[in-house]
Amino acid sequence: MHETESNEKLRIDKWLWVARFYKTRSLAVDAIESGKVTLGGVNIKPAKTVGIGDLLLIRFGPYHHEIEVLALSNKRGPAPVAQTLYRETATSLARCAAQAAEIKAQDVSFRFKGRPTKKDRREIAKFRSHERG
């Protein structure tokens, strides 16, 4: 992977794409513009430059990843190489693990597994008839 000089900077939308946080640069731009990516706790624009040592906060659904930029690169490469461009902070890893355990522990019986069965349809019809009258 072609890395840039240590004193150079790179557009944040391109870095997020190269580091494989987003599948396309346009998805990275959309995330930045919607406030899902912040640099040092401040909302930014896609053209903002990122340098080595910067702290990014990236939100994916309920998860908030705090990322430290370790290297810059102009070329998108394989995932193992892209993972060398950043490091997630220890507090962020612990917080995400706790959130994942909490979500897994929640009761998921309310979720449907597909189309209702004949028994389910009868119970729905019974519920609706009691609701009306």
C-alpha cells in the first residue's frame, strides 16, 4: 500500500474509504455531512484534512468508535493492510463490547421470523375482532 509522507495530510472522506470504514467515497461523504463522523469532537466537512495522531469519532448505529489515525494512504488495499492505518482506543473497545452484550441480552422474542403461520393469523384475527367490538 502506498503511504504518504508523515508530514502530509489527506482528505478525511478519502481516508475513511481507504481505511475501509465505508464502501464508497460518496457513502463516506454522506456520513460526514450527516454528522456521523467528527474530528476532535467537532463536526467537519468532507474536504477536511486528517493527519497522523488525529482522533475520530465514527458512529455506526448504536456503536460509537473512537479511532486514532496511525498512518495515511492514497490507495485502497486489502482489509488487513487497511486495519494498520488506525487503532481503536481501549475505552471505545470496552464500550462497544458492553453495548453488544447488552443488545444480545435483550429479549428478541418480539421480532418476527417471517410470514405468520396459520395459528398466528388466527390469533391476529381474534385480537382484531376483540379490538373492534
